[in-house]
Amino acid sequence: MRRFRRVILCLVVVAGLLGAGAVVRLDSVHPAQARTARLTQTTAAVGRISAARTPDESGHWVATWGAAPQAATPGNLSLVGFQDQTVRQIVFVSGGGSMVRIELSNTFGSTALEVGGASVALDASGTTRALTFAGQSSVVIPPGAEVLSDPVPLTVPALSRLAVSLYLPVATGPVTQHVQARQVNYVAGGDRVLQDGPVGFDTQTQSWYLLAGVDVLAPARDAGTIVALGDSITDGVGSTLDGDDRWPNDLAERLAALTGTTMSVVDEGIGGNRVLNDSACCGVDAVARFERDVAAQPGVRDVILLEGINDIGFSQSDKLDNEPHTDVSALQIIDGYEQIIAMAHADGLKIYGATLTPFAGARYWTPAGEAKRDAINRWIETSGAFNGVINFAAAVADPNDPEELDPAYDSGDHLHPNAAGYRAMAKAIDLAMLVPGH
């Protein structure tokens, strides 16, 4: 059976028992028990979603945007957290729909977190919609838990930008975040959740906080969601700030241009992430986070896996925040791939393997690391273990030296492509492999 999103669902009966000014307080649920909670509450949740629709609305829920949760780190606002502040965050959705809901994450929080209010709007358009949780404007999220808002009617075009605002009335302490947003987001004092316009939002940040997902009630034309699972190259390091030109964004644009059937795309890349090892800077490893970040996404059908270059490279690092500096072999990384493939297939998902892109000249390149990349890419291309192969390496390699990025595609660090490189990667994906008939 397809695994469901690990959330603490807001039940209709809770709203009926609470007063209009009440705060929904969710019982503490250990993360390992959350999937069971979702399974037992699905029927009630579907009832609430259906009741919220107007008679002429139909469709199915798909994930249209996501950001993999990470623990708080030094260097941004996550470590101190927020108090009596509104955080306004901009996200670029892939697919469109007639209703929208958000997922908030306290996955790495050590204490309960109160959200005093929330809203969603088409960015800078004056379309602000207040969000509720089991019919209430506030919710308290237990440590280690996630919560899904009630759906709200809002026509969301494909490839549009949403502004999601959260009011945090009491001191949060360190908060769950996504470090590399490649997007300027904003913080203001006080409750400005329902305020249109930028007045008061004077603090800027380039991370996302607490917001882990956006879903839309999609039309039948949208066949489901493709999840891009990867590291900083999927997360878009080297792309344009506020440019929405990561390779998953470019793939979403290609899909949106199709006539007939299309699909949404969710980016679950984490900068510095590895297949096999966690690190303080760079999140839970890809094997361990697969169910949370991939299988639990509403409407997920396909996975594109591009990960492993940090498993190779971090063996050469001496930074404390990316320990352990494990010298893993190509065979060990391939074993991690096989675990991910097995989980995807057990969930009924197709999974496509992407070749590791060139990195000669990068800070952690070595001849031994290059030999590992070559062995891994040969396995991806020839093993038949994946449902299909995407040759990202060939798409961005220097024609005169396949161990290096093409200078036209190099962001400057010889590891991360630039915006043109990400476009080349997206163009290398055979859409007919993902959407039959195209």
C-alpha cells in the first residue's frame, strides 16, 4: 500500500468541540507513530476535504511544491527562532489547482510550537486567504510532528508564486527549516498574516522555515507528482536568486507546456546531502528520508534520483559540520541506490536514475573520487535497476573533457551548474518516459 504523508491530521470533530477563539492542540505523537495515525484518520480527513469543496469542484490532491525539512543551524534565523513575528515565504509551485493547503513541520523541534495564524496568497496580488487547522486559526504542533492545514479555495495557476505567511506569537526556540531556499523571504514584527503588501517586512532571509509542502486540488489533466530527490544540485545551488531556475523548476515548465496529460514536480533536494550518512549541515541521508520526503507526497508517481557526489567528496573534507568523513566505496553507494529503488518499487513508484555530473576542479575532487563517479555512472546506465536513466552527466560535461563541467554551464565552483546548466539538465529528460504519449 502506498505510504501516506506522516502528519497529524486535523479532524473535523475537533473543530466541532472547540470554541471559535480556541487553539487546536495536537496530542504528542512520536514521528515513528505518525504514519499509523494518518492511516487511521484518513477517512475523517477525506470527509473534511470533500465538505470544503463547492459543488462544481472536482479533482485530486497532488503535491506541487516541497522543501525537505532540516534541523536548525548557525548562520540564519533558525537557531534563535521567532517570537511575535510573521514570516512571509515565497514559493514557486509547479502544478495548478482550484484549492490549496499547506504542510507545516516541527520535525526537528524539541518543544511544542504554536502557530498563531497562517495565510496564503498569489504573490503580490491581493488574494490573501486565511488558513485554518480543524477550523481554528491557531494550532500547536508537538515536537517531531507535522500538520496539514484545511484546504481553502484559491485558483492557483501552474508555474505561479505563492506567498505563505505564518504568525509565531510565542518564542519558538530553534525551528525546523530548509537552508537553501535560493529565494528571498521576509520577517516582520507582530501579526501581519492578513496584510497585503510589504510594509513592515524589513528583515530578509534566504531560507524557508516550518513550511514543508504545498498541495493543490489538481484537475484530471495532472496525472500526479514527480519527486526530485537529491543534493545541492537538485536544491539549485548556483541558480539565480529568486529566479526559480533550478532543474526541477525547468522540468516543471516543460511539463506545463504539454497538451493533454501533464505532471507536477516537487524538489526534495538538500545541499550537501548524502545517500548513506547524515550530517549536521546537510540533513538526514537519502535512504532514511525517502519515506518522509518522497513516498509520503500526495499524488506521487515517479522519482528522479540524483545523489552520491557528496558521499564521494566528503571523504576529503575536514569540516566538523559535515562529519562523518566516511570514505565510502562505489559499491556501498550503489547499495544505497538499491535500497531506495526497492522502497520506491514497494510503494508502486517508478524511479529514474540520473548520472552524477562532472566535478573535476571542485574543492573535493580527487582522481580516486573520479574513479568512483565513473563506476557509479556505468552502473546507473547499464544495471537495469532503475525504470529509466537520465544522463545528466553528458548534458553538462565539457565536450573536450568529460570529467569537467562545460564552462558555459559552470556556476564557478566546478561542481554546481549555473542556470543555463540546469536548463540543459531539464532538457535531457525524456518526457515520454515520464508522461506516456508525449
